[in-house]
Amino acid sequence: MTAASPPPTETAPVPARRWLSLDAYRGWVMCLMMGEALQFYTVAGARPQSAFWRFLGQQQTHAKWTGCSLHDLIQPSFTFLVGVVLPFSLASRAARGQSARRMTCHALGRALFLILLGVLLRSISAGHVNWTFEDTLSQIGLGYVFLFFLGSRPARDHWIALITLLAGYWAAFALYPVPQNFDYSKVGVPDHWSYLMSGFAAHWNKNSNPAWAFDTWFLNLFPRQTPFLFNKGGYPTLSFIPTIATMILGLIAGNVLRAPGSPGSKFRWFVCAGAVCLALGLLATHSGLCPIVKRIWTPSWVLFSGGWCFLYLAGFYAVIEMLGFRRWVFPLVVVGSNSIAAYCVANVSDPILDRFSRTADALPPGPYATLWRGGIVLLILWLVLYALYRKKIFLRI
């Protein structure tokens, strides 16, 4: 894949422009997240014989440990797009005459804001200040400054950083000793859990890996109501390290998008990159080298999810930028152009929106009741974002 890499960003930059395909892709990702309100899994529970609803329910929930669902691709897509837009942001700021010092200060401030915003969103649901850093925004913030400095480096350094991060994170898990006679019930893992792995793959088991061990020390440095023992979902702070690798894949894609070249050549590059990443991720897991686990962001997950991100980008790029189908994506653009606001609204609005969505109780009860309720919630969320869009109010960091 490196042989087909485009020229470095220093050569003949394309003038800055607004890529509708990126807003639409980002909007699609946020709609998948907000779509949880539809609760397909509840309908699937009420219709156990329906393979259709069972499939939709599975795609709207995270994989228990290994594997992947459509819902699992939300966070890597959001993260990938951070990398995609960075070359455009750096070029725009440089064109406005911003100094390197000012841009560095902005990057530091943005990183800190994202970290604390993630903590805030986790704290709202917890009812107290919850010093954990597994939220998507916190994970991006923890790695953003590294990405920022890498963004001004030549393409060769992007590949070196990507490979180093993946190899180093893999080695940290592979060299960490697998605990013997470990009581998994004390770290939130049910007895005889079917997703516990054996052999070499056991290095990546839930809440018995080096990232979990780090959190049992690091998170207890912060004030807590009770000592931190484990994360129920197995999500660790150190996932921000391979998350940087996902952002680097986006950075590489952004440089391809910004570099000179025909739309067709860029589309083919995205498709080839996606196919190679998917193949490498599947090869790593099926060879026993490293399982695909989103919750701890394994290197094989970086490659596998990154492959899907490249293919998503290729699809939106082809349909919108190449074929010119722009009107149909307007609902997605409304959401994608204000993605941080959409993320925050979706995370903090449940109690308020529930009061509005109770009008669905007047509708006939049955297995599809949550669809009516969820549809009202989604409509309210979209109308809020549309009002912000009309007034040109965008939450920028």
C-alpha cells in the first residue's frame, strides 16, 4: 500500500474547499449513534423469530468482546475523520498567517477541551465527577497533540509512526504475562464467559491485560467515591495509543484527498487501502497473532476498522464528489457539519427528550412501540441541529 502512496503534502496543494462528502460521512456516523433511540434490539426481543430484526438488533449493539458490528464502527469512523480533516485545517490556518506557536497552542487547548468534555459527559450519566478517559472525545483528545505534530511531517513519517504504534501496542500486550488462576468474577467478567480466550490470544482477555492493570493504578490517582477496580465494558485509558493509529490512517487519507490527482485515482486509492487494511486485520486475527477487539482497540482492530473507514470514505466520495448526488445527503450534512454538538446533544438529552417522546404512548402498543418513540426522539434531535444549521451556529473546537 505504501508503494501507491501519494506525494507528500508539501507538493502543489489543492486550494481549500468544503468537502460535502466528509460532512455526509460524519453525519452518517452520528446518525448511527443517535439511532440507538430506535432500540432495534428491543423489537428483536419482542420478535424472537424474526431474523431481520435480530440482525438489526445485533448491528445496533457493540460486540461482546471479539468481532465487529455496525455500531462498533461509529467510534473509529469519528476518529478517522479527525485525521482526514487535519491537513485541511493546518493549510487553512497557515494561509491565514497563523504562526506555528499559535497553532500549537490551539492544538493543546483543543486536546484539553476534548479530554474534559469527555469526562463531563461521563460524569452527567454517573451523577458525580467521573474521572475516566474511555469516552470517544477523551480518547481523541489524549492523542490529538501527537497527531498535530505529525501532521506537518512528510508522508514517510506517517507510515513509520503508524507501524511503530501498532507494533509497540501489540508487544505490550503480547509480553504482559497472562495471569494464572485468575478470578475473573472480581473484575466484572462472568464465570465461564464464552468470550474468554485461551492460548496466545489470552493476552487480550477482558480486564486482565496491561491496559486494565494501568487503569487500576492511574485512575485511582484521581478522587473517586470508590476505588477503581475495572471498567464494566473493558474499555481502558491506554486505548488512546492505537486510537492515534486510526487518526493517522485518516491523516493519510486526508493527504490523498488534498493532493493533486484525478477523482478516479483517489477513489481507487481509498478502495485499495480499504481492501488491504481489511485483509491485514483479518489475517492477524485468523492467524492467531492478534484478535479483533474494539473495546481495547487491538492493532488488528485498527486495521480492520480502518479498512471499513477507507471504504466508507470511498463510497461517499464517489456518490457525492464524483457522481454529483448532493441533495439527498442534506439531512446528513445538517448533522455532520455540527458533529460535536450532535454528539453532546445525543449524550445529555435523554431525560428531556423522553418527556417529548411520551406522545408515542398514545399510539398502539406492541413490539414496534420503541420505533415510534425513537423516531420522535430522532426528529427532535435533527430539528435542533437544523435550527443551529439555519442560524449558522456550529460548535467548533
